[in-house]
Amino acid sequence: MNYYPYFVLLRPANVITATSDILAGAAISGYFFELNTPSLLNLILLLLSTSCLYAGGIVFNDVFDLNIDRTERPERPLPRGQISLKNAQIFGATLLLLGILFSFLIHIESGIIAILISLMALLYDRYTKDFLVIGSLNMGICRGLNLMLGMSILPLVIYSHLVWICMIPVIFIAAITLTSKGEVLGKNRSTILMALTLDLIVTGLLLRIGILGWMDIWMAGPFILFWIGLNVKAKLKAIIKNSPEFIKIAVKVGVLSLIPLNASYVAGFGHWILGLCIILLLPISLGLAKKFSVT
């Protein structure tokens, strides 16, 4: 049996970015500085959970897009006939169920969040992705919940005042999703400008967290500058040369830049050395992105 098409279906570079959400959420919760830190096994279970949930959502994205992909992305495994529709459905469902199971092994809060992630991912894949505002918000909520999944490694009472930070990935992923609306036809300058505005709002929120003293802005600052620099450069190019080629690059940069964004949380709520450890995921994702598509 040839397993390679299944790896193509998973978009592994995207999955790596989801694991950085978990590490960022754990840092925000104070996991890395708790005297009575839960076992490393809990963190590993959350990393496995998010990988399965994200991969399952991506698989169902291709399942529901099969008819469209026959025209727009004929190179994908399903339209090429490398994987049957039934096998893809079983594969995606298995991944989502495993993701939920791994979360419930930690505690019920994590399990409930995992269920919500699965439902929101399926809602996006099947219904909302074709609606500009609702679809962008839906996808953003998926990543916000994923950050919350990482935070759930510790009891909510410890970090309840920080839960609103989960709105940051909601806004940023909405920006990426807005940008992606021109991947096939181009001509989406107005939506990219809107996305760039959302990026600047995220930057303002990050600075606000630092001003409030919840995050060490000096630790997080270099990572924030790296993140916003990547996105501004890519989006400006996509605005100037408003073709599918440059829009796809802006989307890819946006997705992969989740790693430095998450590194900024880890550095700000933990230590810059921990932030650098997260940044090391970036070359791994970049390497995978050369071989597997990113969306």
C-alpha cells in the first residue's frame, strides 16, 4: 500500500504550526513555570491531539472540495484517484476521534475543547468556507480554540484572566483566510488590505498585553517584529502583484508565520530561550512546505 498520498492529503507543514499553538497555550497558562507541573505526558498527549484534529480537518476539507478540486487542484490525491473518497472519509474521521480521545485522557475541559475544534473544522469545511466573513471567522475560531487547548493543560482558574488572548489567533487566521480568497483567480486587493489591517490590530493587542504587564514585551518583541515583518512584506507584494502566484505565497507565509507568533507568546510568558526552541519548528515547516502544499 502506498502511504505517500495520505501524507500529501494531510499537508504536514500546516500540522506543525498547530503543535506550536499547543506550546504557546501551555506557556500562557504558566505550565513551564509551575512548581507542580503536570507530567510531560500531558503535553505530549495535547501535541498528539492537535496534530490529529488539524490533520482530520484538512482531510475533510479535501473530501468536501472534491468536485471543485477536480478543476482547480487536480494534483491533489482525491481528484487524482490516489485515495478513494470512502477511505479519505474513514481516515479523516479516525484522526478527529483520536484527537478527541487524546484530549479526554488529560481531563474533561481539554476533551470538550477538542470536540468544539472538530465541530468548527467540519462546519468550515462543509458550509462556511464559501462565505467571506463567516468563513474567515470560523477558521479563526478553530485556531483560537487550539490555543485554548494548549492552555487547558492547567486548570482554567489559574489563567482565566488570559483566556481572551485566544482572540488573537482568531483575528490573524481570519486575515489569512481573507487573503486566501484570491488563490485561484487573484484580483483581491481589497480583502488583502483588510487582512493587513487585521494583522496590525493583532500587533496592537500584543503590545497591549505587554503594557498590562501580563507578558514580557522585551522578551517577545523580537519575535513579534519577525512575525509582522514576514506578513507585511508578503501581503504588500500580493497587493502590488495581485496574481494567484503571489497570493498563494502570502497565504503560505501567513500560515507558517503562526510559528513566530506562537514563539512570541512562549518568549513573553516563558523565556526567550523557549521562544527560540519554538522558532526551530519553522525550518521544519519550511522544509515540508517545499514538498507538500500549504493552505
